[in-house]
Amino acid sequence: MFRRRASEAKTESAVPDGGEQTSHDAEESRGPRPAEPDAGNPDRDSAEPWGQPPAGLDVSMPHPARVWNYWLGGRDFFAADKAAGEEIGREFPHLVQAARAERAFLVRAVRFLVGPARIRQFLDVGAGLPAGGNTHEIAQRIAPDTGIVCADNDPVVIMHAKALLGSPMLASTPAGAVCYTDADLRDVAAVLAGAASTLDMSRPVGLIMLGILGHLEDYGAARSITSQLVDALPAGSYLVIADGVAANPVIANAQRRYDETARPRYGASAPAPYLLRRPDELASFFDGLDLVEPGVVPCPHWRPDGHGADGLRADGRGTDGRGTDGAQEDEEAAYCGVARKP
């Protein structure tokens, strides 16, 4: 684990100011419910979630963002996405683990930022499709006046997301704002221009980068892009990162095999290969910032809910993942951290 100074985080509650954590919030903080296996489940088979796709959206082939939505227990996927999600999940279970771990971390991180840190603006880069527990749902439930800009360069994601945000269940609150901007992470100027169209860039911003840095193969370029984005934000802003890591050779080899099969599986919408970095390399993206405790850790270890008076998690393990017998849980597929710009 990697820790740096974060004095402002030591005495803060994980529950936002102004109220107790409800049972709904506690459930939500664990992330969306995992997609249930469909084999032998006639109830789900008879009530598939998809209806007519947005006009102009081809759903005959699976799309990575919609497969991700399926893994997160969302409802914005179609038959091809469901089939691909089940097949990929069986062959590459680390992908499903990372998706769910990152989403559960996102819920807890946004609750921290909107609550104790009092952030009211977010720039979510590589946001993908809205799904249960997405940034604006969590933030605006706590502070309805929160503004969120989601940046993505996938035209399918932009088209589908805009249609979803027009629905009452995912629309912004009247006091807040939610919008998608078409911008590639590599084009920092375009990302910042899209953010400035909605956010007040003179006020602190929560910069969220989940599951995207691995798509930047060059380590130096990835660090440079992250630094440029952070440098453009005022003091008091926060950087939130979660990314897959090479926790062990099995995961690293599985990721390489998945990348090799992505093009024939997804066709033109295949994502760029995803590079799994070492945990210490991921920690370096926070250089110069004040890391919030507990530092850069596996996603399930970042301020997990369910700790009792004995300091153990709800699953009987401590914050380091060790059980009462001293055994260490399996290495995680994704690491994360939150840091404040001084």
C-alpha cells in the first residue's frame, strides 16, 4: 500500500454531513448488484431489460460499454451484449471483478468528496454509459446542485448516454447539471474545454479517471496527461483514480489474451489494448498531491463500509484484508486512490 500526507482526511466521517447513512446508502456504497447468471433463470429470461435502441444505434454486435453495463447489473444492454458478457465473464473473470470493484469504489469516493470534502463539481473522464451508482446519481442525491461533465470519445457511448440522460430515472436534478462532452483523453485541451462549458473551473473539481489509464500504453504520456489535467484545476480539487493492475501473472496473462481477442469479438468498437501496471506505478500518478487515507490500495480496501467496533469488515477481515487467522485474501484486480491538490 502507498500512503502520503492527508491530514484533512484523518478525522472525517465516511457519511456525508447533514444526516445518517440510510440502509439504501449502505447498499449503494457496495456498488450495483452483480448481474445474476442467467442459466436456469426463467424469470429473467422472460423479462429482458432492453426495449427499442436509440435511433441510429446498431445493437447487432456487442459493445464494450454495454457489456460493462451488464456486468454492473445495469439495464442498458442488448442481446449481443448479454451473450458476450456471459462468455467473457466465464473466460476472463478478472474483468468482471475489476468492473464491480471500481464501481463500488466510485460510490464511496463520490460520497466522500460530496460529503466531507464538499466538492460540488466533477469531471468524469472516460465515463462510459450511466449505470446504477454512477457519479451524478450519487453526487446529486447528496447535493442536488452538483454539476457533472462526463467526457468520452466513443460515438456509441455519447449517443446512447444522451438518450439515457433524457429519461426521468437518470436525468439531472433541476438544481444541478449533467452533460456528456465528446473528447478524447489524449486531447487535454478538448477535455478541459468540454468541462468549462458547464463547470466553473475557478472552483475545486473532482477529477475522476476510472479504468482508462491502462489504455494509454506509454507510461510517460499517461503521467503527463494526468498532470496536465490536474494542473488546470484549482487548489482544493481532487484526483480519483482506479485502474487494473498486474497483481499476479495469472491476471496479467489473462488480460493479454483478452486484448488479443477483442477485435474479432467486438469488431470496429473493440477497445484499445489495456496495459496492467504495477501498483507502485499507479501510485506515482498522485505525486505532488496529498493522498487521502488509506492511500493507494485494492479497491475493496478503500474506506470499506461495514466495519464493526472490533475494526473488522463485514466479511470478518481487517482493513488490510487479513482474517483473524492471518490469511490474506486473494490479490485484487484493481487498485485505487483519492488525493487532494494542495
